Amino acid sequence: MKKTHVENRTSRVLKEGLLEKRSDGLLQLWKKKHCRLTEEGLLLNPPKPPQQQQQQQEGSGGRVKELHFANMKTVDCVERKGKYVYFTVVMSEGKEIDFRSRQDDGWNAAITLQMVHYKNKQAILAVRSTRQKQQLLVVQLAGQKTAARSQEAA
């Protein structure tokens, strides 16, 4: 299983391949991106010739754009036309990023499932953290009551 290093984190690569992103420019052209789906998000690189891909995986250069699941709201607008599936990733700040992939690649489903998995994991961690804080508070309150009773008795 491949691993990738982004912002000093190591994350397992779950899916890798070519995805097309619609540019933000006036012409809104479809640009090919070499993508890696990780446990943390989607990494977008310009497509590389095979020998440069090998160098990149070994840690050299290349501008990586990360769409982190923490900043992703949803994957929307799935439409099938011809050989492509078109879908939109909606970010938390409202920005919409359009993608397309070959129908049999399953990128939209893989991104959606991994995003849901990530969000569920974060929700579980938040609940555990809240419970730990509540338990600590109960212990502190019990300690304060015991201290107050011993001062009253003295």
C-alpha cells in the first residue's frame, strides 16, 4: 500500500489515477489531474509522464493541491453522459469544484464513501472527547463536594 506525505502527515493512498477537473477560467476547460484519494482527502497533481511519476512518488517536487475532508461539505450533482460521470465537490466555504471521470472508474463513489468515513470518525472522536470532559467534570465536582464537607466538619 502506497503512502503519501502532505503537510508532514503520512496518509495511506486508497485510490490513485486520472481525474479531470474543470478549470476556473473563462473557458472552463477540463484539465487532467493525477489524483490520490487518502484517508484525509483528495490530492491533485498535474499529470506526469511515467518516469516523472516515479520520481514524484519518491518524494521529489510537484505542486500538490489537497482537498481535505475536513473542508469538504458534500459530493453532488452526479450525472452520467456518454463515457463520463460528472460530479461536484462542494467545499465548506461554498466553493464548488467540478470533476469528471470515466464511468467505470468509480471516483465519485470512492470520494463520497471516504468523506463519510472521515466525518463519522471525527464525530466519534468528538463524542468521546465530550464524554471524557463530562467524566472529568463529575470527578472534579465530587472532589469539591468532599473537600467542602470536610471543611464544614472541621
